[in-house]
Amino acid sequence: MRVLKYGMSIIILLFVSLCIYESYLLKQAQDKTPEIRERFLNGHEVIWSDMPKHRLEMLLKVEDPNFYNHDGVDFQTPGAGLTTITQGLTKFMYFDDFRPGFKKIEQTLIAKFVLDKQFTKDEQLSIFLNHAYLGGFEGKGIRGFQKASEVYFGTDLINLSDEQYLSLVAMLVAPNALHIKKSPEKNAQRVKRIEMVLDGLYVPKDLTDIFYDR
């Protein structure tokens, strides 16, 4: 009995310590937010309001179906995956060296209690459009839909056809494996699956059904 009580005391102590530590990290994240806002909300090549409405709907249907309703975290919506747009932004806006494990917990907490509270959904969407990672090309990482349009199609984002636009959206889930230039067939297959979802011909089965192949 004494051993059991001792074990429970250790568990409680560890839990309390973890809560205190995570609270400290959240305070740090809040303190950094003004600087982060300044860095990520200036110089955008693409503003969400300039995008055709149906293209924003395409993007959100695939990447984060419940984006405008959740509080930064969503573990329920079928097809949403384990990472919302808000969590994805948290990863590269608040972390210099992100690694799975406890960092994932920290990412989730910052997304919910800091980023989603300090950035409007429209601001988040603009940041995502301008900073989303869309693979590498000729030794350089490509970030943002405008840059990707220039590199992969030689034109501005606004000039892309819907199919070309979807080929960029298709890369988001696995930028290197579904690369437009390096794996065009896999990218095209992904586009077809996305089109089935958009047309209502396929309904994601659960949260992790992000490849629409169940």
C-alpha cells in the first residue's frame, strides 16, 4: 500500500510539473506573439479576400473542413487529419526546431490558447496561403501558393486553372511524395481523389482518412 501511495504521489507530482511547464511555455508564446504578428502578417503576395471564393472552399474542404468553426484544434471532423491549419501554422511560426513527442502537445496548446486567440481566421488563412510548404525545386524550398505557381507553372496564382490549383493543394499533405514535377502521376491521382470529395462522390470515413482511399 505504501508503495502504491508513493507511486501515485510521483505521478501527481509529474503531472503538476508538466502543467506548470506547459503554462510557462504558453506564457512565452504569448509574449512572442506581437513580434510574430509583425513578421508573418506583412508583405503578403496573396490576400485571402483576393482569392476566388470557390478556390478557398476547395482548399478548406481538403485541408481543414471545420476551419472557421474550431478553436485551433479539431479531432472529430472526418478527413481533417491530426493537424489543423492553425496547428500547422503554429509549427513554423512558434518553433525553430519542431520534433514529434512533447512538442506536439505544446503545438496543440499554443494553437488553441495562443494563435487562434491572437490571429483571426482570415489572418491565419492569409498566412497559410503565403507560407505553406509546397515542396522543393532545384535545391530550394517553395513556400506559398504564389511562389509555387511561378515555379511550377510559370505564371501567377490567379492565372491557374482549377486543375492546376488543385495540383498544388494536392501537394500539401505530402509535398515531396506528391510533387508536381518529381511525381506527376501520384499528384494527378491525388487530384482525382480530391475532385471526388469536392463533387460529393467520396465522403471521408474518419478523422485520419486524409488520402480518401478507405
